[in-house]
Amino acid sequence: MQVRPISPERLADLLADRIDALASGAAGRRLRVAVDGAPAARPRELADALVEPLRLRGHPVLRVSAADFLRPASLRLEYGHQDPDAFHDTWLDDGALLREVLDPLEPGGSGRVLPSLRDPATDRATRAPYTELPPGGVLLLDGALLLGRWLPFELTVHLALTPGALARRTPAGEQWTLPAFARYESETDPSALADLTVRADDPRHPALVLP
């Protein structure tokens, strides 16, 4: 395994080229791309950085965040506000994400997607309107703990952090999530599952992991 340093701008272009190449061989299919990583790895920022390069390559883009598809607080906080196992296992509403976002983008699907379900801060429905992603479009989904859940994606990117970097860059109020990410590493091994892995210990200087 080799690790190649790459600038954030070049990384976005490389990933956009990879997605564009997939689209070229997919006969107008809608592509579902996951950018997976702990919040400290900034998966949202990378997903956002891909929007314009993909549009310049002729692809309509829909941005969705898994954080907007959490279960109601009454369910996810059943074992308390800081239970790492619940955070790992049950916070994400996989069923809603499949039903409202991923399944409609299957071949022959309607393309009609709900971009957000629930505001994680207020625990209220966002009442977002449905939007349609046309054929040839790309869904960019960012979030944590996305891999190993049997969610269907055409491309997965994992932003990896060493335990030390993860601990340093996780705010004090979120340190309780660290055991969940340690469990994710040991049980799921996201770097092995992802199509592409990026070392993100320093967000200014990412590095692409090559097989």
C-alpha cells in the first residue's frame, strides 16, 4: 500500500474525474456517491468541494447529509445522550435514507428524492420538498459510519484519521463518540470497504491511499 500526498483541489478534481468516468459507462444512470468519515475528517467539506467540478463536467448534483436522516431523539437517545454503542448502531435512520434517497435512484427509479428528513438540532421534520435528480445526475452523500450497512452506492470514499488525530480534532463535547469510531475501525474496517481511502489527519494536506 502506498500513500500519495495530494492537494485538496487536486483531490476534488481526481474524484470528479473518477465519478465522471463511472457515469460515462453507466448509460445515463444516476450515481450515488458516499463521502464517509468522522466529523473531524470533514466529509461535508469534501462533498461540497465536488459539486462544482461535477457540474462543470455536465452532471446535475444533489447534496444530502446523513446527519439530516437521524432517528427521532426518543429512539436514538433511549440509552442516554452519550452512549457510543447507540451512536454506532442506531442513530442513523438507515430505512429512511434508503426509502427517501437511495432507492429512488436505482435504475428505473423515479429520481424523486427527499433531501432532508429531520433537523438534528430541533428534532423536528424539516418539511423539505422533494426534488428530482435527472438521469446522469450524481448524489453526493456525506456522513459518519456509513459503510458496512448494506447501503447501495456506486462509489464510496472514506476519510481516514489516526486515533491520535481523531482525538485531537474532536471537540471536547463530542469526545464520547470516540469509542464508536474505534469500534467502526475494528469491526467494519472502512478503509478496506471503501473504493477510495484518503488520509485526512491534516485537512490542508490530504493523502490518497493507493493499493
